Amino acid sequence: MKKLHITLVLGTARKGRLSEYVANFLYTEITSRDDVTIELVDVRDHMPGRTIPPWEESNDTKAWKDIVAKTDGFVIVSPEYNHGYPGELKILLDQEHDAYRGKPVIVAAVSAASLAVLD
């Protein structure tokens, strides 16, 4: 049976990000499974400096599009910023469109506060 390939996205580029601890924990847990392969993607490595729509061919978005094409599903680790998610995560996700269709997504929301996360 083919192993599932999961892309774990660290969804913030902020200095001192707490999400990195959660992403590393999840990475360790998922890699302990025999039926799954995992790729850790850091938004810091995919920040083209501008919004590039999915229909625009660009060397700046090719790496992300290749990752999306080969993954079976996503785990996104994201902090809550003002009741939303980081802009750099949106810029990353907006680089592709149709290739997401049919691929499951799990979001692990992180907050330093004891308040609701992404309410």
C-alpha cells in the first residue's frame, strides 16, 4: 500500500514564533508512523515578496506548486493574529488553487493567550 504523503506547514514567519514548537511536536509524532511520510514546509522559505496568483507562472512559486502536487493532505500550524491567520500563510496558500481540490486539511491553531483561538 502506498504511504500517505503529508505536508506540515509552519504558517508564520514571525520571530520567536511559538507555532514552531507545535510543528516540531507534530512532525515527531507523524514521523513515528510507518504508513506516512511527511514534509515540513516553513513559510519563511516561500515568501516571494508579493502576492502571485495561481495562474501566473513564476519561479518564485514553483517549489510550492510542486509540493502541493505531490502531497495527499496538509497539516497547517498557525497562530491566531487578530482573530485571523498570518498574511504570509495567505500569500503561500494563494500561490495555488485547483491542486488543493480533494486534499484534506487539518489546522492546529496556536495562541500564547488563554483566550479562544480562531473563534
